[in-house]
Amino acid sequence: MTATHQRTVPAHVEANPRLGTWISVADGTVEVHVGKVELGQGILTALHQIAADALGLPPERVRIRTARTDSGPDQGLTAGSMSVQESTPALRYVGAAVRQLAEEPPAVSSPSRRSQSDLLRNQRSQSSLLNHREAVTAYVERVATLDPDTNLTGFTIHAGPGPDFVVGTDLPRLDLPDKVLGRPRFLADLRPEGLLHGRVLRPPSVAASLRSLPETWTAPGVELVGDGSFLGVVGEREDDVDRALAAVAAAAVWEEHETLPDEDDLTGWLRSAASTRTEVVSDDVPPPTRTASYSKPYLFHASIAPSCALAEWTADGSAVHVWTHSQGIHRLRLAVADALGLEVEAVSLEHAENAGCYGHNGADDAAFDAVLLARAVPGRPVLLRWSRSDELGWGPLSPAMASTVSARLVDGRIDGWSYDVWSQGHASRPGYAGHPGLLATAHVSGGTPLPPAIDPPGPAFGSLRNAVPLYDVGSRAITGHVVTEAPLRTSAMRSLGAFHNVFAVESFLDELAADAGLDPVGFRLAHLTDPRARAVIERAAAESGWGTTLPESVGRGIGFARYKGLGAYCAIVAEVEVGTELRVRRLVVVADLGLVINPDGARNQLSGGAVQATSWTTVERVRFDRRRITSNDWESYPILRFPAAPRVDVHLVDSDQPPLGAGEGAQGPTAAAIANAVHAALGVRVRDLPIDSEAIVSAIEKEE
């Protein structure tokens, strides 16, 4: 080992410099503690692969420990397709430090990734395998003796990065066996001793407040928990709790108000509401030759299982422990302490898997609900579950958005581009804007309304994500308008503003290509110099059979983006058939993710994102009247069904560049590809999502 491998300390190690925060040893296995959490995306499997290679150990001698606030690093949120990007340098740095401190023998790293049969083939005797195992065991024993208080930033790392043996392979998912075989694994499966069950009664509408509840109200087998407009019930039997909740709902009297905008004029409301203005680029742009406007409605997260949480206060009521499926347990810890006026040390949280999320859903709110209910029964754990109507009616929404894009076309090239986008904010997670940001804080006595969601500054965040095109378009003017009113609560949802912005930008690219009389693929390539961008577009066209003849009423369309302008490159070709209904037949996805940690996992993420975006694009829309959300079940809020799901072919570009996240790269390109394919099939342009039968008929009527 030489000084040639001296390294810069990664940000997550700088923030969590203690060795014992990352590494421990138990039962002959090195335990790697991480701050990222499993949300169904397979991230812990990928981190397991990175950690095993970084430590120079076979994967079976490494165990990943998920996030807790009382041990392990604070790595912020598991969000934004950043887990691999942020964790790879941190885990490799920690691994190199461990190998250096524990004096890893040369024999450990090289053969340890091979299967036993490979070892026997490539080594001459069983004794070689035995010696290798003994070396691994001795190395792990030395790791166990390391001082956990070692400051990882306090010395120079000389250890080399070591070769990748399991990184880049399809290592089986760690979490799937339990899920496939139905073993208890999820948060809702937890059954600690003395368990009680809890439910919360939400107000009937967004701005409702409790007027009265009979003082003598009781129900057998349950305890009523009331604080202002916050009402809940706790009991030992779920049936008793559910019946009691229905009885409370029947007895409570509420005062309601009409505070929501006109659902049928969302675009008009967005453009006229009070807003802040952010100019990302403000060049002087020449008069346009084409202008078009696009929109998307509010969307739900629509996880199959609703949110839940488990909380238990100490018998003396001085501290609380919470099991939650939050994306950011450290921020949630601070928010809970703030909301209750507690010292942070009195609140501890650990992550437990539940139904996956696609951004800021109801997990944090459910955790605080559980804390409030459990406070009424100290010393007893309370498992709180939301209902389907709770999840759809009260979870944070993906904001409705509207945009107008204009461009000047000169001799088949874009020479001037302007883009304005209107949206509510995309960030209202716990602690944002100095507010706990938990639903019940608006309902308890003395509580305050939830503030409007915000957009962190910069084009990689919120409403402006992917609003700046990667293409050479000449002078540009890019402006975001973030609505400062909060009639409906909005927050982060998978890809944030990129879903709408890529849909708008890439739809408009097709419109300009048509004006120029050019092929959409060739038109894009003519405006791109980034070789990685060009490569994914060219391959997507080739893999999809771009340019070959299709049957009548069938069309192909393409969409492309580099997520956030600095993440994954993704090009998608959609093939659609338009009859009495729109059917997306096939999606061809090509992505450049840099170094791919687990190819199978990356393909799953891209495929899942594309299918979800197909649902958003073709069927999903939150419905509401002037008081409340009305689409609070699967009948009134349909999602894409299995028979309607398209075939998805995913192709990954081989690359040795730094790894990029896969989870959110496909959303915007999918929407644009479908919209462009509909235009190719019918000759009409649908600019308002969802692209359902009603929208297509409306577009045809406008064309006429």
C-alpha cells in the first residue's frame, strides 16, 4: 500500500467521522451501518455490494444495517436518485480505512468474490480454500479490535480502492426472499409485547375544524385521544378500534369551508395565484415562431399499502421510540422533538420497511400520529395505520403544473428559447421552512396551518428540475413561478418537476421538428453535442426499430433527458395504439447510469419508473371539489392495471464513469415519448395530462 491512493474525505464521512458509526462486528460478520433506507428500490443490496468490495470481503461476511438515529450515520434523505452517488464514495473511503487499519492481507480481496467452484478450479488444493477462509476470519477478527472512536478524517488513507468483484453483478436482492415467501418483514408485521392498535379520524375536508363531540362519548375496549381537531382511538383489538373510529366519525360535528380552486381551471389558477419568480437564465430571446402550453394535474403517490408507524413512550413519558418507513428519520426526529417541545435526545427512530414510496408520502405524518396516540398510553407500543382514504385524501400531492414554451426556428435550427413554468412548491418535508411539517400539527389544539411547500434554489430542484434543456437552442430565458398559496398540500414526488418539464420540453421539440420538416430523432441529434446524450438517443432509435413501418393508428415517439441536468441519461421510445382507448404497447428504455452497481436492480428501477410514468401520463388525476379531495379510493383514482402495462425493454450503456441513480430518470422521457407517439399515430397534439380518451377527443376537436 502506497501514498499514491491518498483520498479526499467524502461529504458523508466528513459529517459522520467516527469509525464505529459505520462499522461493527457481530458473529464473525462485519456490519456496515448506513443512513439510506430500503424503499423497495433494492438500495440496500447495492450498498451491500459496494461495501463488500470496499472492505475486501465476500458478501456473505458483510451485513448491512439500516438507518437508526441512535446508531449509524446521518446520510440525510433517501431521495433524488442520490443514494448510490452519495454512498459509493463514503463506503469506499470507509472500506479503505478499515483495510488499512486492520492490515488486510493480499490474499483476502482477490479470491474472495469467486464462487467455491471457481476457487477449486483455479487453486490446486482444498488447502488453498481453507487458507483463504482462515485469512478472511483473521481479518474480520482484526476489524473487531479497531477502536470505534477512530476519527476517519484524522489520518491519511493510503489503501488502494481494490477491485470490484460483486459490484457490477446481479447479486440477488437481500429483501426479496422474505417478501416473496410471505415472512414477517414489514413495519405492519411488528408485534411487540403489549401491542395496542390505533386509528386517527381525519377532518372531512381540508379546512375543516372540530366544532363539537359529545363529552360523554365512549366505546367498549378503546380509549379516545382528543386534542383540538385531532381525534384518535387506541385499543387492544383492531375490530374494536375500527368500530370506535366509525362511531367517532358519526358523532363529531365539523365546521367546513370552501378553500380549494376550481379543478377544471387549474391552469388559470396557477398562472394567476400569488407566486415567487425565479429566473434561471435571462438572455434576450428573439420573437418566437412557435408557442405552446402544457399542463399536468395533481397526482397521488398511490402506494398499494397505506402508511403506518409504531411508537412507544417510556413508562414515565419522558422519551419515545418510533419505528417508521420515513425517507429521512433524522429530520423526522428533529421535527417530532420540535412539535412536542422535547429535547432531541428524548426521541429515537429506526427505519422499518413498509410499502415503497415515491417521495414524501404519509410516512412522516403517520409516525407523528403514532407518537400522539402512544403518549396517551405510556409504556405500551401503538401500531397506527392509515386507511386508503387517509392515504389518498391527506398524503402530500405531486403539484399541478403548467408551462408555456416558445422558440424561434431558423433554417431548421432552434435559435432562441423561452420557458415559463408555474407550480406549487415541491418541498414540505418535516423541518422545511422552519416548520415541523407534520399533518397533525395543523389539527392539534393551538396548532398552525401547514405552510406552503417551497422550492430549494437552483434548477436541479423542484419546479425547475429539467426546465433547462440540454440542447443547443441559442439564447434562453428560463423562469419559474412558485405559487405561495397552499390550498392542497404538495411535496416531493418521484422526479419532482422533471416529469412535467421533460414532457413539455420534449413534446415541443417534436412540434419544432415537424415545423422544420425533420425527423424527431435527427432533429434532436442536430442540437446535441454531449456524446453520452447522443449515444442513448441513437441506441433507443436502433433498438425500437425507429423509422420502420407501423400499422394504422399505431405510432412511435421519443423522449430524452439527462435527469436534473447532471444525473442519468435516458432516452425512451414509446409505441402506442390509439383506438377507442389509448394503449401503450411497448417502451424501449436506454440509459447511461455510469458504473452500474447491480444491473438487474437498475433495470428494475428504470422499468418500474417507466410503467409508473405511463400510469401518470394516461390515467391518473386527483379529483376534488371546492372543499375536499373526492378521488379517495381506487375507483375514483384509477392507476394502470396489469393488463394495460406495456412491455418494457431496458438497455444499459456500459460505462466506467461515476455511478448515477436510476430511480427517477425514466419518468419525464416516458411521458414525452407517449405524447409524441400519440401525435405520430393520430396527427393531433395532446398537451394536457392525462392523455386519456377525453383528452384525445378534446385535442381532435381543437384541431378541427
